[in-house]
Amino acid sequence: MSAPGPALIEARGVGVRLDGRGILTGIDLDVRAGEILALVGPNGAGKSTLLSVLSGDASPNDGEVTLLGRPIGDYRALELARLRSVLTQANAVSFPFRVIEIVQMGRNPWMRSSTVDDDRDAVIRAVEAADVEHLLGRRFTSLSGGEQARVSLARVLAQSTDIVFLDEPTAALDLRHQEEVMRVARGLAAQGRAVVVVVHDLSLAGAYADRIALLDSGRLDALGTPAEVMTAERVSRVYGLEVRIHRIGASGRPVVLPLRD
């Protein structure tokens, strides 16, 4: 695993309310260069909301998020798009663009600031990393949900930013592509980029993340390495389900198994 670098994004006292209900409360955490930070927790814990706040797509009601020491809300949209990219859960596209056109959209923030060669190379790398070469001539609307998810990932990768936010990038994928997506995230971190990923599979998070932020009812229940955060007592309490934790390898990376009759 890569050694973590400086904090690129800092959240202090972040709170979000919707219709008078607290979605996030008192969140303090950093997003560091060279690491994968996994956001995990039960449905409704606030993971996607936190990702949106950290990325600057949503504003908190309380506290502050800074990007490179500057309030994230002070950045213009184009500035943000050159610093961080975001893969959302929704992959809907209104028009039947071809896959290659979708991936090329990731280069839009760099129009008039990059060369044609830079754009082409970024698209090629993204297409290969997301395993969508064979789909380039297809219409996005003709693809399966898993194929659309991989094409959307390629668009995000083509954006070539130092901070990458991935909201449930493995949700619609088969076993092989789940692993490949997380390996791509691992490769980005190895290049010194910061990766924040929302993932439901705790074993997948445990295998690839440098740090895990475990959310419970909008609060940060634990933050640390997978071995530190993923204990049977804590996971069972937060998820309301008895689990067993198996430790793999010298680092003790956790594999989470529910107890079944």
C-alpha cells in the first residue's frame, strides 16, 4: 500500500440537515494524497451525502470543507473540475451517445488547456483501465447496467484529476469487475492521487482501502485502518447483524462474514 501524503481535503464539524432531519453530524476527517479512503455504513448512514459534501457538489449546513486550504465553496466549477472528478450512483444519459463520446466528455474541463495528444492518451488509458474497449462503438443506452457503470468510470478516469470520488462504483458489477475497479483505485493511489470510495462490500473495502470511515446514522463511528475499524463487535453493532471477522495476511486485513444458522 502507498504511503499517505498531505491532506488535500479537510472536513471539520460538517453537518447536513434535510427537512429538519440531521443527515450528517459533526464529521471531522481528511482526504489524503496517495491513499484510498473508503466510506462504509448501513443504508441511510450518510455515505453519499458525505461524498457530495467532500467533493463540493453539496454544501454543509454546519462546519467547513477546505480543498488545498481554501473553502471548497469558493472554487469556480471549472477549477473544481480540474482538481477532482466524481462518479455518482446515477449513470443516466439523456441522448444515445456512443461510448467513445461519453469517455471523451471527461476531457471537457481541459478544453483549450491540453493538447490533442494529451486528450487522446488520457482517453486511451481510461478505456483500458475500465475494460470498455470492446464497447466504444456501442450506444450508451444499449448497454447493461454494469457496462454503463464501467463506461461512466472511464469518463471519470479520463478527467485526470488528483482527487477521485467514486460513489458505489462496484454496485452493478460482477465479481471480476468489482476487483478490477478496486485495483484501478489502488493504482490511482499508488500514483499519489487521493481516492474516496463509497462501497457496501466490507470485505472489498477491507482488502483495498488504506483507511475506512464507518458511518452510523450520520455520525462517524470509527476512522482508521481496516484492521482497526473492522472488529466483530463494532460491525455487528452498527449493522445490527452478528458477524465473524477473519484476518488475512500479515496486515490482518479483514474478511467480514455474517453468522448464519
